[in-house]
Amino acid sequence: MSAEQTQLPPGVEVIATLPEAAARIAAGAEARTIRITLPPGDPGAPPHRHPGPVFGYVTEGEILFELEGQPPRVLKVGDAVFEPGGDVIHLQGANNLPNAQSQLVVTMFAPPGTPVLTVVSDEELAERRHLRVALPS
């Protein structure tokens, strides 16, 4: 337990700290808190990118999460997630449970008026496939 954690009042818990996240927040960005709810087995949004960094955590179920340059991983309730935004492609954000809803809450820091996500074309995915990390067989 960190020194900071021992000084917090009961019921207050730091879930994750990512110092590198602050450096990616553009001047003038707004904070948007977004809840993503996925029905059982939902594949989530197609591959996309975000206009700024995204930081959040899983509140319900399990999310199969994959960012370009990282292997896919399953996030469970209480697990934190970070996406740098910008050029990095969010490849998967699927509900990993076939029989239950999953949900995550994120805060995105982005220029006002920008879309929450922009879908990536099949052509760009093909050009960048060398950046996808395959799981060992």
C-alpha cells in the first residue's frame, strides 16, 4: 500500500495511476466521461481510434481488450484501462461473456467537438497489420 493510499479516508481507493497519461492531454481538451455497455457476446465497435487519451475501468463483466502494439487481454471488474488516443488503433473492445452484460466507464480527454471515435478503414488495417501483436500458439 502506498503512502498516499494510507492517508485516504475509508471508502476511497486509488484504482490506477498512470503518470504518462497527463503528458498526452492536449491544451484546451475537455474531459468526457463515457459509459460503454455491451450486451452478452457483443463484439463492440469496429477497429477505431480516439481523438485523445482514454482512461477508465471495468464496472461489470469482462472485456476482451486489444490495442495496436499490445497483445489482447481480458479485463475484469475493477481492472483499469488506458489508451493513448491519436494514431494508436483500438482493435477490440468486446464483451468476453456470452451470457452476461459487460460495462466499462472511461474518461476521454479530447478537443471540444471531436468525435468520440473514428472507425479505421479495412485498407489502413491491412497496411498496419504488422503492428498487431499475435498471441503465442
